[in-house]
Amino acid sequence: MANKVSQYLQSSIGKKTVMAATGLFLVVFLLEHLYTNVLLFFGDGGKAFNDASHGMVHSIIIRIIEVVLFVSIVLHVIQALMLTGQNNKARPVKYAVSGVSKTSSWFSRNMLLTGSIIFFFIVVHLYNFFVPYRVTGTVNGPEDPANNLAIAVAEALGDPMYAALYLVSVLFLAFHLNHGFQSAFQTAGLNNRRYAPLWKMAGSFLAFIVFGLGFASFPVLFYLSKVMEWDLLNWAK
Ligand code: HEM
């Protein structure tokens, strides 16, 4: 049994399945993350956002999901490196520009590059928020009104360098997901001629509109609010 599982995971389809499963799990996490971040726009001084973040830290289920999330990202990156290595071996000569297939976009051929930019951003993001909130305790929960997570987010996104890095990473995430959804749907066998265009459209809508515009709204609006001296966290008060 263990032998069969290991054989399957080493096969090409096994690797693609791990890639699709971990990729889609990360997407579910991103949806949840997007929802929590939207609470920052409630204008209640960040209370809804702080309460949600605080609740998560104290939930055992979220703690378990965090471990699965960490394993997923590690597996996704390892499989990405293996699949890209395998593909390069199968096609050692790089495409000449004129010879590039019309059906394969630059982004579909550079998933490792867009993934690496996302990975770099994840590390910086964890260092900025996860470490002070969860490890060193320098940013506290909602019980400390002058030093809470919502204020830390507003301050970080008011920094032009951080806002720009966030925005560029979101752009790469959108393109990564645009191809990623197509690839995952194909792995799941949802690529018959009739419905393929529909899945492609749904994937692009999720990638560019939901995740792209959704996540881009945070650096754009918080940076603008800093420059224009609006108090975005308290607009409804
Ligand atoms: C939040 C972070 C991420 C999300 C949501 C995500 C999502 C996805 C999805 C849905 C796929 C399609 C799976 C499939 O092939 O069926 C995919 C593919 C891929 N991802 Fe990611 N990914 C993320 C981060 C990364 C990182 C950090 C790397 C590498 C450093 C990476 C590298 C790749 C590569 C190379 C593929 C294409 C594999 C192939 O089919 O040849 N991704 N990703």
C-alpha cells in the first residue's frame, strides 16, 4: 500500500495531483484571508478585523489548518521545483521567441518565477505580521487599542515600498492563479471541448477580479488614505 502511494506520488499524474490539491487548498486559504481583510474597511476602528484575527489565534481548528497550510506550501514548492526540473529535462532547448507556441503564454511557462515572487512576498508578510503578532507579541490583540493588528496593517501599507511590493505580488499572484486554475481544472478532467471555455472564464474571473482586485484594494486604499490623510479605519465613526 505505502509502496503504491509512493509510486503514485512519483508519477507525473501523482505530482500534478499534489500540485493541484495543494494549490487549491492555498486558494481556499486566500479566500478566507480576503474575507478577514475586507473587515478592515468596516470603518469601526478595525474592531471587526481585530476580533476575527484574535478569534482565529485562539481556535484549535485554525491552528490545525495552519499546520496543513504550512505543509501545503512546502509540498507545493517542492513539487513545483520537481515538475519544472522534469519539464526542462524533457525540453532542454529553450523556445526561440519566434517558436513559442501561441497557446502557451509567458505566464504559463514561468509559473516557478511567479511562484517564487509570491513566496518572497509570503516570507516578508509573515515577518511583518505573523512574527510581531504571534511570536514576539510586539503587536497585541484588540485589548490594546493603541497597538493592535488593524493599526499595524494600516501603518505597513502606508509605507510606499511595502505597498508597492504588495501590489506587484498581487499582480503576479493573479497571473499565477489565472494559469493555475486552468491547469488544475485540466488535472481534474474538466477540460472537455464544450465546457473548457467556461472554466477558463471562471478561472480568470476568480484570478483577476476576486483575488487580483480584491487584494490590490488593500495597498491602494491604505496607501491613498495615508497620502490624503484620511482615517480609513475610522471612516464610519
Ligand atoms: C498563495 C500561494 C499560491 C497559490 C494560491 C498557488 C496556486 C497554484 C495553483 C492553483 C496551481 C495549479 C495546480 C496545477 O498545476 O494543477 C499552481 C501551479 C503552480 N505553482 Fe503555485 N501557488 C502558490 C504559490 C506558489 C509558489 C510559492 C511556488 C513556487 C515557488 C509555486 C509554483 C507553482 C508552479 C511551478 C506551478 C505549475 C506546476 C505545473 O503544472 O507545471 N506556486 N499554483
